Amino acid sequence: MKTDMELKNDVLAELLWEPGVDAAEIGVAVEHGVVTLSGNVNTYYKKWIAERAAKRVSGVKALAEEIKVKLPGSSQRTDTDIAEAAVNAMELNDSIPDDLIEVKVENGRITLGGEVSWQYQKRAAEGAVGHLVGVKGVNNYLTVKPKEKPVEVKAKIIEAFERHARLDAQKIQVVTIGGKVILHGSVPSWAEREEAEDAAWASPGVSDVENHIMVVH
């Protein structure tokens, strides 16, 4: 099991390895396996990338994200400009049902509302707007309302776990209640925890996933 100092060094190394972020801008603190990221960045995308990098590190049990987005003068845009850019970005992405998504922008923060049929559409919408110039944050309130009825959801999810090289299906328990999936068990990294959740969401008919998987290293 890694010490907090070892885990901190691993997170710092991963940030240095990640080309999308300047590691010098990010502060890292670790206590009992919980990683806290701090500092200032000039785009929301860098903040998102730093968070993803930290979650990839084996042994990270939880992540507290305190990075602030401080835009330079050249990146300042009106809320109207950001809203128009967000709508255009989603229209250009064929995987996003943009006609079902509502966009609101206040003080540079985008809020997405409405319903989509798949979790990947929800994430794609956030990804499409998160990198836009002037964006300070994204609130993704899209709900997943599947068009398909849940059929053999548990079996399909377990099969998906078995296909994923990094997931040990024997250590993850799946409970289904209609279209709702509840995950229990343990994995060695936060990234694998998210991978298990993504695999659960990929099953047709899933409307909600509760992820209670513990990160144990």
C-alpha cells in the first residue's frame, strides 16, 4: 500500500506526463489516500484534464478538486457568445441530440439541461462545450432516459466487465432494479472505478447507476 507521500509523487509525475496541463500550475496534497488538487489555470479544459490525470493514478481513493479557472483578458467572452458557441459545438457533433438539450450560461459557467437516451451522449455534450474559450465551468444536469426497455441488464454488464482487461469481474457485484444499476466491490484505482461505471452505463435500458465501488490498493 502506498504512503501519502508516494501517492503525491505519483500524481505529480502523472501531471508532468500529461501534455494538456502545466504541472507547475497545480498543487497536490494527499491525506489518507484522498488527493486534493489546487491552483489556478486559464481554461476549464486544463482543470478537467488535471482531474482526469489524478484519477488515473493507482491508489487514489477520492479526489477533492479546488482548482480555479482564471481567464486572461483575451479569453473573456460574454455569456451570449459562450451560449452560441456551445450550441454550435453540439450541433457539429453527430453523437449529441442537440435538439433535446437546453443551454444556459451565467458568469461563464454553462448549465446543460434536458434528457438524452444514453450516458455517452451526456458526456459528449459536456466534452463538446468544456473546451470552449471563455468557459469557467460546466454543470451537467442532463438526465438519461433510455428509449429501450432494460433486458438482461445484469448479465450484459457482467459480460462487459469480463471483456475489459483492467477489470476483475469477480471483485465487482452488480444489483439491478429495472433500469437502475447498483455497483459494489473494490478496484485498485479511481480510473478502474470509473471504467466499471462506464461499462454499466453502456448496457441498453440503463437509466441510473449508483457506484459504491471502493478504491483499495
